[in-house]
Amino acid sequence: MQNKLLEYLELADYHKNNKDYKSAIEYYEKFLDIDSSRVSVLTITADLYSKYNGSESLNRQIELYEQAYSIQPQNRLVLHGLAFGYEKLGLKDKAKKYYEELLANNPTDNDYYNYGGFLISCGDFENGHKYFKRRFNIEDINLKYPADKTKKWDLESDISDKILLVHYEQGFGDTIMYSRFVPELTKYAKKVIFKIQNELFDLVSHSEIFRNIEVINCENEPVYDVNIALIDTPYVTKTKSSNIPYTSKYLEINPEIITDYKNKFLNNRKEFKIGLSLSGSKNANYSGRDIAPVKVYDLLKDIPNIKLYDLQKENISNDITPLGQTFMNFTDSACAVCNMDLIVTTDNVILNLAGALGKDTIALFNKETNYRWFKTQGNNVGWYEKVTPLQNSKQNDWDLVLNTLKNTVINKLQS
């Protein structure tokens, strides 16, 4: 029997080293059928399942980690696997249990960062953003501190006599979502400067809530005393998920510009206009949020009296009018959004733009969402009152959501 175990282990290791994960899993499972007491084999097998087919084998991954936990409950790799696994399943009480055990066991900055994101996804903004501050201590190209570290505010000391620079971080959607907190910082600093991406400058600088803020683009190097990264603003303002500011609308466009855009690109069409945005940036550090455009087009195309518009730069279908190709900046994007009767979008920048503009929107979410979306059931997403969430009950299985989408669109058309 011992020879058989050694044979299975050697074959499994051979296939793993050659990245033939399917064959490696087969031989590790044969090993475990005989001897399921080896924690290293249990965790390696669980990890290979994740690499091979991701969430499709999530239950088996958790079974393996639970077996390992029964043997070595202090094993950090096991605790990490259980916390992540139960979080993906949406079993947040169990995920929290293992996160807390992980944080009691020589925690790293990465552990605190992951726990912070998890707590935000649970709606615990105060503790979540406190731990999320650790993101700049880990090795991740998407999480570099965006400003001069020598002038980094500690987020606690009195800066009432200081000029504060708020610097954008990560993507356009993050800037739009978190920009709502910037006006609150005028309560803490003598003056607030908000540095944003060039593409967003025109849109943000002309919105009323920023009237007491100096908004600048990336080409400016202002004089200031201390700085803060944008996503730390909810921590400073002590925001809870129950009192997020400006959930109805906070970005604005001059009505004349909206009308000019309509006259130029929409030809005053009378149909019910639906703007589609079904994929996000390929540079984002999470995936699983995109939907094949043809699925949505085939679903909606036969509904009478509607017109579909593509709100993305890349033309998703020859059957959908490509408005995205008219966008030079986010003011153009906002004009297109404002001229729609309804936006249908996945988790991408158009979702945040439409929400911030107060536009009627349906947001399509996979089972596993980005940590920000703490509310994916009910009439709105918490961040935006006019954004209605529809979420998969199973990862990557969009059929039920799309059927619900069609009925929702028909109801809105008839209302």
C-alpha cells in the first residue's frame, strides 16, 4: 500500500509540475482515497481544483480544506482557503469565522487587506475601511500609493490648518464611486484639492457638489501640505453603509450639452432607448463580470419599440448602434447616458457613471462580486438609489438573470 501511495504522489507531482492540473488532481484524489490525513496533499489538491476550474469545484475545495482543518486547525493556508471559499459561496458567517481565526494567527498585511474588503462586502464600512488601509503595504501593482508618501496624512491628526490633496487611485469607476466623499473633507482641512484622471476632469469639475473643491487633472502639480488616497475617504468621514452620501445623484451635465449630443447622434428617435455596457477593463484585478453582448442583444431585440445602443468604445455588435465610438471623454459618455431611458450594465465604469448621474439602471452581477457591492438584492445597490441589481445564483450562470432582465425591461417599458 505504501508503494501505491508513493506512486500516486509521484505521478501527481509530475503532472502538477507540467501544469496538467486535471491529471494531477486525479492522482492526488487516488492518494486521498487511501490516506486522507496528509494536510499538504489536501491543500495542494484544493488549490489545483481552484486553478483548474475555479468556482465550479468550490464545494470540493471547501471539503478538502475542512478535512485539513480537522487535522491542523492553526494552518494558515487552510484558514485562508476556508475564508475565501465560504466568502465566494456567500456564506459570510462562516467566512468571518475563518477570517477571524486567520487574523489571530500571525496575520500579514495581506490578511488585513483581504479582511477589510470582506467586511466592506458585508456592509461593515467602518471596520472594513480601517483594515483596507493596509492595501498599500502589500505587493500588488494595482495597489501602489498614488501620491508622495512623504506627505501622506495619517488620517487621524488635526489638519484644520492644512491644504489636503485627495489623489485618485485605481480605475475610472473607483474615482466616480468614491468622489462623493471628497466634499465631506472640507470639514477637516483648510482647503481640499482633488486630483483626478484627465478623462474625468471636465465632468467632475463642473458638478455642483465640488464647488468648494479645487479639482485638478494629472498635468498639475499643486502646492499642498498633506495627501490622502481617495478610497481612504470613507474611513476619515466615518461613513457607514447606511449613510452613504449622495446616493440619488451627484454628477451633473449642462442640459444644453445633453440636447446638443442628442441632436447630433440620436436623431431625436422616439423609441425607448437602452444603453448597453457589458464588459469592464481588462486591466482590473478581478474577473467574471462580463457577459457576451450577443446574449443580451438576442434577449432584447424582439421587444417592440426599443432601440439598443452600445456605450463602450469597442463595437460589441453590428446590430447595436455604436455610441461608444463618439466618446472623447466622460462628458460625452455622460451625455449618452443622460439621453437613454434605461442603462443595462455589468460591473464597470458605466454602472458607476449612470448611478452617479441618477439614471435608471439595471446592474447585472455574477455570483462572486467585487468587495464594494455590499448590497446586490432589492431595489437598489446601496451606493446608488436608481441602480437595480440582478445577481446570478451560480457563478457564470447568467440564464436566470437574463430572463429576469427581459421581464424587468418590459415592465419598465410599460410603466
